[in-house]
Amino acid sequence: MTTLVLLNQCLRLKDNPLLTAATGDVCAVVALNKATFFGQQYGIFRANLARLRQQTALITDLKQRLAQHNIGLVTLFGHTTSELQTLAQQLNARMLIAAEPTATEEYGQFRQLAQTLKITLIDCNSLLAASLRPALATFPDRFTTFRKQLEPLLRVSPPAPDFRLTNKQQWLGVTQAETLSQSWQQLAEFSEQNSVNTAALDLVKHSETASWQRLEQFIWQKQHILHYKDTRNALIGDNYASFFSAPLAVGTLSARSVWQQIEAFEQKVAANDSTYWLKFELLWREFFRWQFRKYQAAWFSAQGIKGTKHFTPPKLNQQNLQRFVQWCQGQTGVPFVDANMRLLNQTGLMSNRGRQNVASYLIHDLALDWRLGAAYFEQRLLDYDVASNWGNWAYIAGYGNSEARPFSLIKQAISYDPEASFVRQLLPELSTKGKTAHRPAAGSILAALNRNWLAELDK
């Protein structure tokens, strides 16, 4: 009897308890859900080609690394539940081991699979797992309350030992895995045909190997972690932030490993506000993971986890549709918004400061449904994480773990891009010098909160 080990959320060898959880005949598998990458929500595709290509490249990278241990990786594409049920029948598998998810649809997939397979879910990607697992019923809805419950001790689960082959496991071989990966071929052919559109992207810069190289550089070699709190509000650059968000989101790096490395640095080199602040950001990520598990589908309601739950899709008249399209394309006429949106469209990433501001603009200036922005971010972000993305959008809108958080965009632009060098870099059509480049174009939509700051651009 074979055990299937589903590696969807754990495309890595380090800190991957899934790889040692089964004995006997074991089959490693990744199942890419077609609806997740080709489906739509509110008329918006859930992923663009860059996200798809990154995911397939990272899966291929893991496949090659497992092959070095003579372990095959069955790669499936289609309807995840059906594909795994078919594979289980082919291998006479009765058990499936997988990472515990946060997304509602993934829990639904496991409930369906549980009708024919014994399912074991292991929380591989949370800081608080096993004995530290919080109770959902009493989990706080405020981040500060959550943080204070953990501090000052801040205990987290330790990473699992590095993977080693043992004689207790007989993994499915490379050749057999290839034979069972027929459904993957149609995806591979599609990706190859459309690869020209993502030729400029480094598709494996978030692989396990590349992520650990980045971690070594940021924390140990260059010690950029020592100034993280001072630089984290920058808008563009190579080292203002850790850039761990993408590998954490796709599962090539574990939060527990990052936490362990930060603590080791604090003990061996130095501890300051910046080293603490990187852990603080990991706690925000953790908070949203458990909030998503607590409220599940409510996060997709028009009023989030507050108010009456209704899931009617956003409705846009022609004028609002045009405004949404302009926001997506970075053509609102507000330079600070447009520059950040064009950066997202070009690179698949945006700074945290940028994300908060463009979200505030869509919600509080354009008065559009916050879920449209969350859906567009889902399509574009290479570090897309369901809990962090939808949780943060609801937070800004006032439908999550906070009251509404409107940002003063002009004030923010002056504070974080005082010479407008960022907006001119992303908007080469601007010729105005100095901070006056932040002046919105005539006819741009601005809430009163932002109009009140326009006079500051002339000082």
C-alpha cells in the first residue's frame, strides 16, 4: 500500500516534515489546480502568466533536487481532487499526507479526498504548530492582543531536521513518476508556447537554493537585517527589505527557518529594533494565517469578517469599470499610485508601503469594492499568499481586523519619496522636478484627505 505525500505547500527539502512522515512505499506528488491559475473571480483571472511560470519553474526545480536522491515527483495538473483520486487508484494508495492549508478551497479539496483516503495534515508553514497551536475559538481578532500573548518569550516551533533518506521508505522512482505525470504535459506545452512573455523574469529566484542564498546574504553576509526597521518603508531597491515573502508564500522557505536564523544572528552577532522588527513582520503573517483558519470563507464576503455575510460579486457601472481599469494599469493620474501599480505589473512585487497606499486609493478615493483590488493582487503578486493578501485588503477597508485605514497619499508620497525619484523612475513621462512631480493630473480623483495636502507640494 502506497502513501501519497502532497508537496504543494512545501516545495523544499529543509524543514519539510512531510518527507519523513510516511514509511513503506511512498510517492511524492505535486498537483497544480487548474482553477487556481486559469479560473476567474469577479471577471479577473486568478493568476497571470508570470505567476504560472514561476510556479511551474519552482516545481521543476524541486523535481530535479528530489531526483538527486533517486526520488521521483509525480506532477499533476487539472482538478486537484480528481487527479489525486486517479493517482491513488493507480498506486493502490490509501493514505495522503499534506501540509495544512489556510485557504478555504484547499480545505474543501481535502474533505472530498477524505471520502476515499485517510488524510493527515501537518502544519509545516506556521510558526505556531504542534503543542504551540492556538485555539481558533479564542484566537484574538486584534494583532496587538495576539502579539502580547506571545511576548516577551516569543516561543515558536523549531524547524524539522534536514531531509535524509532512510531504509524505512521506498520512494517511487523517477521513471515511474514520469509515466504517471501525463496530465502535466499539456501545461508544460502551454508554458513553453508562452514563455516569451516572461523571458525577462528570473523564474527560479525564489527556489529553495536561491532563497537560502538570499537569507545568508541579507542576515549574515551583508547584515542588512541590522537596518531593516529603518529601510523597510522604501519603495524600490535590492536590500531595503528581506524579500522573503515570495519564498514563504510558495513554500520554498519556511517561516520557522527564517525565525531560527534571526534568533541565531541575535545571539551570535547583534540584536536591535530591526532584528526584532523582522520577527514582528513574521508574526503579522502568522496572525493572518490563523485569522483565515478561524473565519474561512467570511474573508471573501463584501463586508469581510464584519457585518452580514454576503458574497454577491462586485457590480461596476461603466464609469467605475473605467476607474478600476485605470487603477490596474497605473493610469489614474496620481503619480504615487501609478508608479506603484506599474512596478507591480512589471515585476510582480510591490513594497508594503506601496501596497497600503494603492489599496487605500482604490477603496477610499475611488470608492470601489475592496475585493476587486484583492483579486487583482492575487493575479499579479509573485508572493501571493491568500491569508496575507485578503486579510490586509480587508484591514485597509475596515472589514477585517481594524477600522478603516484611509491613507493620505500626498503626505505619504512626500514622506517616502521626497524628491519623487521613485515616481519618475517608473513614470518616465513625468518631467517635473522635485516633489512637485507628485502633483496629480488634472481631473484625477482625490478624496478630501488627499486634496488637503496638495499645497505642500509647492513648499
